Amino acid sequence: MLLIGPAGAGKTTVARHWAATRPVPTAHISLDDVREWVRSGFADPQAGWNDHSEAQYRLARRTCGFAARNFLANGISCILDDAVFPDRPVVGLGGWKRHVGPALLPVVLLPGLEIVLDRNAARSGNRRLSDEEVARIHGRMAGWYGSGLPIIDNSHLDVEATARALDEALARALASPPRW
């Protein structure tokens, strides 16, 4: 499963909880965590998008895809999280499908803007973005509506309720695979 959403949607928190509470062994792989690992001090995406930050994210996605394929090959399910933009199909969802495989199930977490702004304000360090950047990212995520992907508005859901909604999305996808 690939959990998609803007900064402050709760992707990492929900993914960690969901992986920890699954009845089968499940790994959580966070693109942000892996990107920090590959960063090597040569670019700071908060300073703006540039060739270096793009290269970091490409490398991080490939690394996450490699790890996910290895987990899956060893009978361990996976949940990944990333802020995938609907208007960047080659490096976004298409890239994830290439890196992980065609069975990847994307699910979008898309709470309201005020919620993601509040959650982002509680962050510290390089995980905290400016309000303007959060609003811009959130606006771009609206492009997922009408995509056919499962979308969960977790504005008023706690982590456990959001994890249950993920279980329901997974059950629906397994009963009738999405055509995306």
C-alpha cells in the first residue's frame, strides 16, 4: 500500500500504526526518512526545489521500492508513505508502480487545509514547512479527486479510525482491483 497525502495529513503516523497493528508482518517505509538517509548534506528541499533535491527524492524512491520488493518477496507486507502529486505521474505514482510493482495500492489521505496547517505547526526541524508551502501542496493534492483512488478525509478521524478506513480501502481493492 502507498499512503499519499500532503504534509500534515498524518501519513507517517497512520502508516506506523497500521503496520504495527496488522495481523500479518508489515513494514512501514517512509520516503521522508529514507530521503534524510540519502541526503548527505548536498541539498535542502526547504530552500526550494532544485536538481539536487530532485535527485535525492529519485534515489529515495528507488531505495524504498527496492526495500518494499525485498520485504514482499520474503512474505512481509508493506506500507509506504509519500506526498505524491497527481500532476507529476512519471515521478509520482508511475514511478512508485515501476519501483514496487503493479500490485501497489495507492490510498490518499486528504484532510482539510486547516487540519494540515495545524498539524504542520506542531512539527519541528526540517519536517515543518511554511504555511504557504503546505497550502500549495494541499491544493495540488485536490487533483486526486476523480482519479478513482480511494480518498480518506481524516480531518475528524483519530489514528485508529483512519487505520480502520485503510483496512476498508484495502478490502474493497482486493474485492475489486482499482483501474488506475
